[in-house]
Amino acid sequence: MILNLFDQFASPTLLAVPLVIFAMLAPWDMYPAPGVQWVGSRLLAIQAWTFKTLAQQIVMPVNIKGHKWAVLLLSLLVFLITMNMLGTLPYTFTPTTQLSLSLGLAFPLWLATVIIGLRYYPVRSFSHLLPESTPTLLIPALIIIETISLLVRPLALGVRLAANLTAGHMILQMIASTTISMLYLLSPAGLFGAIILYLLACLELMVAAIQAYVFVLLLSLYLQENV
């Protein structure tokens, strides 16, 4: 049971080729691209309005100098939302449940915000390590604590994304296996379990979108501190 429960998080392979590569490329082929016509379709109009609204929400905490990150953050948000939601489908694989991918996205982007702050605003960046009006005796301890909290940020960012998605998938699998067993036994509790499973599946779709949004929003807040 334990092996079957965690087998869903193993990266599938085909002819020794990891399929996670194709899973990461899939989101980019699911959205329609603008054509050569002057007037696009309604689907393109809805897509453009959605992307514009998301971009405004992402760069809202950031000042004008950080708006150049809007395309990168919006692309990351759409990429994560699509991968997370595709992972809720049966017989699919969610790459964002792997720490290698979530940390691989979190660490370079967090490091980029820190480097930008150290390059253009070094005084402001170092001032975050020591709050104003700090007693002299607490200065060494607070500098160490703030430095540790700064270094832990990418780890927390990546683990939060992977852990929430992993927990949701595990709960869905456990309830689904229990519900199927009850339905085979013609138990009335199987119908109740099916309803709970449907509601949890809808909740997991919301969690998939929310976790992607929280990931990008925290990156924008880190960017605001250094821009």
C-alpha cells in the first residue's frame, strides 16, 4: 500500500527517456497563439484579458522599476497553473511535486532578486538584516537570525509548492481507493465517499491554482524588497 501510494510521484520513463520533459513542454502548446488576422477570435480575446489581469495582479506590489519582470512572472504563473491542473487528471504526472523542479525554479529566481538588490541598492539590502532601533546587545543575534531567514526563503518557497500538491494527491488517492472498495462491496458509504472525492477533486484544482499564484506572488514580494 505504501509503495503504491508513493509510486505516483516517481518520474515515468519511456525507453529510458524521462517523460517529465514532455510534461514540462505540454503547457506551452495548450494556449492559442495570435494569428495574422487583425481581428482575433473570442478565445484569444478572453486569453489576452486574463493574462492582462494576472499581470496587473502580479506586479501590483512592485514599483515601476520591477515591472520589467512582468513577462517572466506571468509566464511562470501560467506554466505552474497549467502543470498543476494537468497533474490532477487521472494517469498523469505532476512535475511540480518533485523538489528538484520546485527548488530549481525557486532558487535561481530568488537569487536573481537578491543579486539585483546587492548590485543597485546595497545599503537598502543590508539594512533588511538589522531592523531600526535595535538594542546594541541584540545586533549580532538579529543579524544571524535575519540572514538565516533570508537564506531559507528559496527552500520554503520550493517545499511549500511541492508539499501542498503532494499532500493533495495522496489524500485523493487514499479516498479514491477506499471509495472503490466500498462500491465493490455495494456499501451505501461508497456513494458518500464518491461525493467527498468529487468535492476534494474540485478543491484540489483550486489548490493547484492558488499554490502557483502564491509562489509567484512571494517572488514579486522578494523583488519589491530589492528594487
